[in-house]
Amino acid sequence: DAVGIEKAVRLVELLVGEGRLALTSSDVGALGLCAQALLSLLLPFEWPHTLIPLLPERMRGYLDAPCPFVIGLVQRESAAEAGEAGESGGGDDDARAAAAPDGSLYGLPDGLPDGFPPEVAVVDLDRGTLSAASDGSAAVEIPAEDAEALMEGLREWHERASRRLAGADGGADGGAAGGSDGADGEEAALDANVGAQLVWRAFWRRLLA
């Protein structure tokens, strides 16, 4: 749901083409989860290249590496957002600084920065946007007929998963059994991810048969 079905398919095409992909989000936890969820869609294949779920800002030079990678980078708040958070007593910056090694921040200033190498595709998980590599490299398009069947399977999966997740959230809102409802929500989310993997695995089998 972070980027939608069509963009997710595009991301897999980028991975198959051994492209360079940067994931950005203001949520540190989302970076690792989304990176692992994306790579799981390649099963039974594996991503043999560089994976850095959280890249420190001082090591941003790794984005210039001439090799395939999936790298996560945290977006800092804009100045306006930081001011609002300060007025409301938010401590996000303190938390991020505490989590960073050597006191350095992981964040990118004011959202997506200029200056990404042209070979790097950038996914903004907060906004659900994908900026493809400007040089058009590394895109391996799925054949149209196979892509249509894949999209149909993914839409059916998404509809089922959305209904189940909505049901789990509704149960949690009821508050009658808070602990078990939370567990039901986590189980529904896990099943949804597994369901996506199964759709992709069936697709890979068909493609390679």
C-alpha cells in the first residue's frame, strides 16, 4: 500500500534489471520493512547485491556506487514541520539523533534532496511516489500479456487483503479484547504479505515454464 500495485511492479522490474534503488521515508522502521517486503517478491530468486536498509547521512557517497543496490534513507522534517513539532512538544529529532551512531543524523534535509545520481530510482514511501532513474537504465519490462495476468492476480489479492485488514482494524476499535485484536491485526498484515509473495511466485513459475 505504500506505493500501490503498479509502482510495486515497476520496482520489481528495476530489481530484475539490477538497478539502483533508494527508499526514503520519515519513518525509520518503514525503510527496513519495505525493503525486505520488496525483495521477498523476487522469491524463489534472491537479491545478491547490496542492501542497506538505513544509510547514515555521512555515508551518502554510497549512492554513487556503480553497482546494483537497495538503500534506505530517512527524510528529515522540513523547517515548518520541525517548528510545529517543537511547539507541540515532539521529540522526533532527539529520537533520531539517539538512534544514530557517533551522534550523526541519518536524515536527508527537507524531504527529497537534489543531486541524486541519475542512475538511481527514488521511492518516497511517505508520498507514495516513484522517480525513475533519469537515464532510463535498468528497466526490464515484463511482457504485456504476462503483466496483465500478474496485475489481475495482484488486484484480487489486494482486495482480499484490504478486506481482512479492515476487519482486523474494526475489531481493534471495538476494544473488547485489545491484546488479541492487536495480534489479529498483525496476523492479517503478515498474511497479506505472504499472499503477495504467492502471487509473485506463481507468476515467476509461469514465466519460466
